Amino acid sequence: MTRATTTMRPFGSGGREVPVIGQGSWNIELADRAGAIAALRRGLDLGLLHIDTAEMYGSGRSEEIVGEAVAGRRDTVFLVSKVLPHNASKSGTLRACEQSLRRLRTDRLDCYLLHWRGSYPLEETFEAFETLKRDGKILSWGVSNFDVEDLEEALTLAPSDAIACNQVLYHLRERAIEHALLPFCAGQGIAVTAYSPFGQDDFPAPGSPGGRVLAEIAQAHGATPRQVALAFLTRNDAVFAIPKAARPVHVEENAGALSLALTPAEIGRINRAFPRGPKPRSLPML
Ligand code: NAP
């Protein structure tokens, strides 16, 4: 087995133990509100304690929904939000964080990320993150959509144990991070959070060659193809995945991946069915 049924692992070096599968929330505000809240809560019941949101999502409405979902159980949740690059000056980051905390109805974030690189110097954003950390408003911070060169620059400004994670695009048909970024992050003790782990709405169809491989492996475990995909993506010790699901039935399926471990032979089959392809010139992102 490559990934034992380890459902928790440290989020970055010295970081809190966090379940390998979490919950995304982009576009969750487009779903039926009560259903979306029920889905997030069902996920928490089933151990999907890492909830990812951002000030960008629905212009704050996603954070409000997440805030309602975690009300009364905040202490069990690993709550992550993100500052938009155009707000990521020092004062802008401090202000954006306050607004996120208010929408999320909480006094702290477990991790706060720069959504992607913009025009403000990283130094300013990181200074704001450190101020927020000293004030107890965030417990850790990280980045998103950073390639190796961006991280190398970031590491000249902050020690690697200060950068908890890099949240990046990673799914069966988009494995670019495996070339250099994933090994780099793993080597530095930076957690990799896989976003869009189902390729948004582009999961391999059941009748496709890759879909058949997933179905056969799933059948051998009494699992589903999506659970197999999540287990594959989180086979590396540094990786966490955050599928978004606004329906409780989807959340339940995703939580089932926490206890699924694939054999090396199965991982080999998935590797062949969804080849990683050549290294692209720039990091793919949505
Ligand atoms: P995703 O998680 O790959 O896919 C979401 C879609 O899959 C939704 O339509 C959802 O349906 C469906 N789904 C989920 N579980 C399912 C299941 N078990 N069976 C069938 N369908 C299922 O896409 P994503 O939302 O783009 O990515 C996940 C999260 O990553 C986001 O929500 C966000 O938090 C984060 N993200 C970050 C960035 C960044 O730049 N940092 C970019 C993109 C995403 P329902 O909703 O109807 O259940």
C-alpha cells in the first residue's frame, strides 16, 4: 500500500494534523443555501474538517455560508481563506482578513493564503501575514498558484516553516505539479493542497478508457471512481485534496476516500491511464 489509511497528516512542517480530504467552497453560494450548509456540516460530521474558502468566492457569500456551517463547531474545523492579489498590500491584507473573519463569524483563520501573485511585493503581503499571526488572527499562512520560482523568491523572505502550504491545480488530467513543484514543496515541508481535484465538472466519463480503469480499481475496493481519484491524488505525504460538493450525497462519497489505500500496482495502472505528460512552461491554474 502506498498510502496507508492515514486520514490525517501535518499541514506543513510543524503544522496541525489535518485530514487529507477537505471541502472546497467555490461557487457554493450558487447552490441551494440550506443544502450547501447541510453538505458542509455533513462533511464535518464525516471528518472533512479542512474547509477552504476565499474572499473572492461569490464576493464574500461563500465565506458567509461557510461561517454559518461552522457556527457552534469552529474549534474542530481547519478553516482556510485567501486574500485577493489586488488587496494584498500590507494594509489591504490586514483589512481583507478582518472582513473575512467577520463574514466567517470567527476570530481566527487556521491558514490564510495569497490567492495568486499580483503586483504587490511579496514582502508586503508576508509582513501583513506575520502581523496577523502575532495578533492571533491567523494561525498560519501560505500561498496559492505559486510555481517553483515564486516559492524560491518567497523563501528568501520567509523560512520554509513559515509557509504552510501552496494551493494548486491538481487532478488526474492535470498532473503538471508532479514534475518539479510537488517534489520541491515536499522537500521544503510545504503542504500541497490540490484544488479542483475532480477537474471541476470534467471527471473522466465511466465509459472512457481511463474511467474504466478507475471503475475496475474502485470495484476491487468496494469504492467509487471518485474515491479512487482522491486516494491517488493524496498518495504523496505532502498532499491534501479539497473537492467542493454542495450536495450531502457527494460529500458522503468524498469522505469515503479517507479510508481508501491503493496498492502500488493500482497506482501504476492509474499512472498509465492518466499520464502526467510533458512539463508545461508555466504552472497551470484556473
Ligand atoms: P472540484 O472540486 O474538482 O469539482 C466540483 C464539482 O464536482 C461540483 O460540480 C460538485 O458538485 C462535483 N462533485 C463533488 N463531489 C462529487 C461526487 N462525489 N460525485 C459527483 N460530483 C461531485 O472543483 P473546484 O470547486 O474548482 O475545486 C475545489 C475547491 O478548490 C474549490 O471549491 C475552491 O475551494 C478551491 N479552488 C482554489 C483555486 C485557487 O486558485 N486557489 C482555484 C479553484 C478551486 P456539487 O457541488 O453539485 O455537489
